[in-house]
Amino acid sequence: MSDQAGTPLQQELSSDDSGGEPRHFAESSRIIAETASDAILTIDQDSTILFVNRATEKIFGYTRDEMLGQQLTMLMPDYLRHVHKAGINRYVETGKRHIDWEAVALPGLHKNGKEVPLELSFGEFIERGRHYFTGIARDITERKLFNRRLAAQYQVTRTLAEAESLIEATPRLLQSICECLDWGLGILWRVDPDDGVLRYVQGWHLPLKHYEEFETASSQRTFAPGIGLPGRIWTNGEPAWSEDVVTDPNFPRAPFAAPPKGFYLRPSFTRSGSKSSRPKDFSAVEGFAM
């Protein structure tokens, strides 16, 4: 590992004075770092990034050249940057840590502006009186999503077991799903077998005006097979996601959606019929991501 000017960070370990073994160890360490699936970064006591591996590029979206020589705070949300600076300065001066250095959960910041849930571990070495820190960052997005889905399934099962009817269960059902999956709004759609369309059953949302307006617009319309996200999932029997509903040509409620928002549909936990037959006993929950 070296700084931006190419000065070796650990010259003693790279020297060949003892028969080449330290150099061999350094090369092995470099190979391990480059092939690791977790991000590995080294910074100095001024928080300047001196080394990143390939996984760091993948997790944060920046190229190696964009990160080297920059402040580590570029990879943090704004609200954590002053905390990091104060913490590292205090540690260098006093040796006191402000957070755990093993498997601590903190968000990172992707180049596209989205937060990335991370599990972080840190180590330290001192070279010529200066502190250097190496961190390992694991993207735990999939783990958190899996845990949220499990929590949502548990809450749905519990709610259905305690309720005497779907209508009674729907408000708590939608609230549980939205809170577990970080949705600001959820709408339950169900097939009207007489008219052959999906109809609004009920909704739940956070107390925000644009959610209220969108739910009101949704409650006043129906969806035929293949039309809008509800109609698409009814036809295909698969979850659907729209990154930008405002420009989506098959999203009739676009005028009521405040950009940029994402909508996610998934089938309800019970359904009947095949994909090709467009089951008559079908329902779907539409989620409005926060």
C-alpha cells in the first residue's frame, strides 16, 4: 500500500533484508486485499485515502483514482462527517475511541447519493510517528432486506391470525408491511371478478400531503390487466419496480406522484390461479418507497 505520491507506507516490511520473506508477505497481503469481496481502505490520521481495493469501487461507485488522495468523508453521509473528524482527532490526541472498531453498523454514501448500509471493522498501525487506519466495509444491503422481509412476513401472519376478516386486518397489515420495508405508503388492490379489474381496497401512509393526494387518486380508479403497476403484476404474477414513475409510459397516476419516488409491487402472501389465467382471487400490495 502506498500514498498518492507512491511513497511506501511500510518500507520496512517491503525490504528484502531478511531474505525476501517480508516482501513476499506484503505481496500476499496486496493480492488478498484486491480479491476480497469487502471494501478495504487505508487512510492516514488526516483522513486522506491512501489505498482502496477493487471492492471499494463496486460498493461506493467511485473509481480508484477518484478516491485516492481525497478525504474519507466523501464516502459518508453529511450528518456523519463532523462526527468522524472529531472522533479521529480525539483518538490521535488521547487514544480514546468514540465507536467500537469491530462489526459496527454505519451507513456509507454511494456516488449516486444513496446511502449504503455497511458493517465496518477497523485496525491501526503507526509508521514514523503517524497513525494509519485500515477499515473493512461490508455491504449488508441484502442482509437488511432479508431481515425486513422476515419481519414483514411475521407481522402479516400475526395480523391475519388475530383478525376476523381481511377488511379488519388491512390497516394493520399495510402499516406493518410499510414499517418493515421503509415504505411511506401502501395500497391493497383486489380483483373485482364481475368487472374484471383491480379495485382499491384500502391504504395506509405517513402523514404527508403528497402521500394523501396519491392515495386519494388511487382510490378513485381501477386497473385493467397490464395497465399501470397493479395491472402489470396481475398479468405477469411477478414483482415490479419503477425507478421513475413520472416518465414511466405505463403509470397513469404519474401526475400525482412527486418525483423522484419509487413504487414497488409484490403479490399478497396468498394467491390462486396461474399467471396465464389472471387469477380471479388475486390481491397485491403497492408500496411507495420513502
